[in-house]
Amino acid sequence: MPLKLFKLSSILTALWGASVLYAQALDKSNLYASHWDHVPVNFHFGKTKGVLSDAEIDFLASYNGWIVLEKRHGLLAHGSTEAGIAATAKRLKRSNRGVKVLFYLNAFINWPGYEAYETYQPEWDLRDASGNIVYKSTDVARPDPSNPEFRVWWSEVIAEQMKDGLIDGVFVDALPQVLHKRLGAQVGAEKAQAIVAGVREMIALTKQKIGPDKYILANGTRGEDYREILDWSGLDGVMIEHFDAFNSHDPATVKADLETIQLAADKGKFVVIKAWPGFAWNDSEMMQLPHEELLKMARERITFPLACFLVAARADSQFCYSWGYREKHGFLDTYPEFEKPLGPPEADAVWDGMTATRKFKHASVWVDLVSKEARINWH
């Protein structure tokens, strides 16, 4: 490319990025102005092989919602997770500048596929009381967030992704693994406490670097467990990842998850409910079924988790529904409920034990947490 054209291209790119930043600042106060128009959908997935088609980009952007692009997204096409997410974010913003795109970085697992790990130092690996490296899996180590150098590095990786104005925040994964009692058994109680304190400081440092107009969404809480993260500085929202799934089926746990939505709202944070259709990507037998059969079951089973979400949702809550974390797990498919007008709620839900009702402008919702029955009457 001739030098003059290269300079002109650079200037236009910079101006476009600045316009995105300006638009974000303007719409910050009205972020949820149309939140109740339809079910507020959250997409959370990655596509490792190939790239999303133009039709898929437009489909995702049409919801005007939040899109978390997972680890290894675009890895094979672009060479790194960072480049893959950045390329998709640029396309999504061109389709709909109002969509929110979040980067993914794990706080406690060194997942490969990131260019940033070229500068990661081996001495930052977590070690147990015997000096052995602590692994998440056979060849994937855990970092040590109690190390201040690691915290600075981690926060800089995220801050770097925010600079062009295309990325609206970060999804921070694995906080429950930091807080789980098994960590103390591995590294000792004192070290475990130092790791928790380190992660808290790391998140607060990251928020300080990326600023108030960028978001930190973290995974997460489960029933009444791990709710302490609702008090952590720097977190804007939390995901309830195992809603009515993975041994969290009992009515008391489901209701506790719904109550977390209000607890979070009281602390100025939003909640994403990650709901499931009764099966998941790790069920090898189920995954042998054709995609259309899986999708048919997912569509048939959406009523109960969606009704639960609706009876508890606040003005900034989000609903995420799929059977996994890749593009083929139902994220690029339509669900009729997402297309129906919803309208704002008339009031909070009315609870009678484990049953609840709530009315919206265009829908009436009833749910029974014990029988796992629900109705959504659209009108």
C-alpha cells in the first residue's frame, strides 16, 4: 500500500475507533433503555475453526445485546484469541454499534491460544506446599494471583484489548475455583487466602485501568455459594453458570439463584442466568444426535428456565441459553420466545412458597420450582 494511502487508512481507522468510544460514552446512561422490549439475550461462545459468516454476524448483532467471545475464538483463522475476538468485534460493531462485545480471560487457568502468553513468566505458576506446579488439567497450569507481577501482567492483557474501542469489557472466568475449599487442601489455608485476596486486587486493578465505561462480568455464583464476590470492587456483573443444571436442580438452589439477582441489584451489579435445555456438550451420547434434533429439544424445554428468569429479572439482567460454549451448541439458532414483544414488568413477582407469578406488558408468567412446570402466556 502506498505511504499516503496507508496514513489515510490509519487516520480513518483511528477516527472510527474514536467515534465508537464517543458513542459508548453517550449511551452509557441509557444502556438499558430498551431492555424490556424483548427477552434480554446474552451470547457466550467461541468458534475456534473458521470465521462467522456475514449472516451469523448480522444475526448476533440484531439482538442488540451482550456477546462474550470465548477462549480460542477465531484462533485458527487469526492466529490468537486476541486477534480472533478483535476481528469479530469489529464486524459486530459495523453491523450494530450498540452491541456489547466482551473479551474472555480466565483468572485461574492458563488456557492456551493467547498471544499474551508469550510474555507470561514460568515463575508465576501456582505451586503446592511441596513446590509442585498446580494443574487444572494434564498440561494446563494454574497461575498464582497472589503474585503481584502476575496481577499487573493479567490486568495489562485486558487493558490492551480495550484500547481500540471495539471491546466493551471482559468476562473473568473461574472465580468459584478460587473460592472452593479444595484449593486450601492443595496449597494450604494461608496460601489460599492470599490467592483470593490477590484475585480481588487483580480485578479492582483491571477496572481501574479500563475505566467505568468498560465492564467486568465474572463467573460466578451458585445457589448461596460464592455470593461474597457480589461485594468485590470492580465487578459489574456475575454469571450464574449452572442454573438448574450440573447438580443444581433442587428447588432451594434454583430459588437461591433467582434471589441472587436481587441481591446483586442491591449492590449495583447485574446478573446473567446461563440456562440449559437439560443436556450439555459433555454428554457424548447426546452429542451424537443431529443438530436439528438437539435444537428441537432445546426449543421445547426453554419455557421453564426462561420463566424462572422472567420472574426474577431486574432492569439489567440477561438470559443466556445453550447446551455448551461453542457456536454449534445452539447460539446461532433462533428461539421464538426471543422474538416476541415482552414489555416492562407491571410489578415484582408474587411468590407463594416455591411458585411465582409475574406480569409484563405483553406476557404473563407462572413457574413452579418443585414440579419444574412453567407457563409464559404471550399477549
